Amino acid sequence: MEKFYVTKEGLEKLRKEYKTLIEIRDLKAKDNLPEFLHSDELNPEYAAFQEDLTFLNQRIIDLEAIFKNYELIKIPSKEKQNVVDLGATVTLEDKSGQINEFTIVGILESNPSLGKISNESPVGKVLLGHKVNDEVVITSPIRVVYKIKKIKYHFL
């Protein structure tokens, strides 16, 4: 089974989502059953209800799979904090002097617009295992050479 890497904060968000979805599903199943029309045609209201319920149930199943196969991202021991791993915030500089900063997280929490990239993304994969002053080449979608300027671990 696939392993899902999450931060403590990310796991709490998933648990809250799960609880909310269970509550919504139970309410939908109890109180909001659409009335059947007395005809041979499918009731559109019932079809929409079934579609919503199917979506809810699938997301619940997905979350249950995550809960069975997750691993918390933890700050590595002091002697391993000089190497890029899950949970690291990495400061990079390209040849033109432009600085970029990324935090390496699991795929469930990635959000590139917030600087959180997945360990499975092209950039994340290349950075893993490298140290400060290493040069890394990223070729997605264009070729860029970065120098790792800083690695820090925090608040996980």
C-alpha cells in the first residue's frame, strides 16, 4: 500500500474533514431522503442525492485508507538536519541570483502557491538527500540549476 506522509497539522485537518463528512453523510441518509415520484422515470432529485452520497462515501473511504497508511513527518535528529528530507524548508538560488524557498511535504499537503511542494514532485524528488552548497538540476518544464543555500526544519 502507498504510504501517505503528513504533518501533525495536516493529519488533524484530515481527521476534522473525516468527522464532518461522516456527520453530513448521516444527516443526508436520515433527514433528506428525496420523495420518489410515482412514475417509471428516474427522479432527478433522487439521482442528485445518490451522486452526492456516492461522492461523500468515496472521500470517506479515501480518508480511511490514508489513516491506515500514514506516517507523520518528524524533525530529523540534529546530525541529519543538514540533509534535505520531508519537512525541510529549503532555500535555493538559481544562476541569476533569484531566491526560491520550498517546504517539502507529502502529496496530501502540497500547495505550490504556498511554497509547499510534494516529495513526489520533480523539484521535491531532486532535492531529497542533498546538502547545503549542493547544486541540483531541475528539468521540469525547463532546465534550471539551483544551489542549495539553506536547509531548516521547524514546527512539524
